[in-house]
Amino acid sequence: MQGATVIVFSGQFRVESFVEFVNHRARRLQLDAVVETATPDCIEVAVSGQPALVDAFEMACSLGPIDCLVRDVCRKNASV
């Protein structure tokens, strides 16, 4: 995904629940998002769109669904 930012969420995840949450938030914010890695302790999402909405997406996902615990969030540029 060209021009995307990869947001890495670390913590304890029910993968299916968190991925569903990520996809729902991306749709609501009209962002393009692709889950690149999804394990019980790390979820990486490549996201692109308006910068303010990407920030809102990061904040929403850091709060996550009730059955997941986000301990850390970091960003890196997507490799294109």
C-alpha cells in the first residue's frame, strides 16, 4: 500500500476480535487498512488516508475491543 503508515500494536489479543475491530474502525473513518501481521501478541496494520483520521484510527485501536489489551503502539513507514 503506497504511502501507508504501518501501525504496530503490541499486547494480548484475541486475534479475530481485534482484526474485526480494526477493519470496522477503518471503514468508519474511510481509511484503507490492511492487516499485515496478526498474532496473539502483535498486530501490524498498514493504513493510509487523511493524516488526522489515521491518528484517530490509532487512538481508537489503542483502546481496542474489551477482550484485547494493547500495551504499546508504534509507527513505521510501509516498505514500497
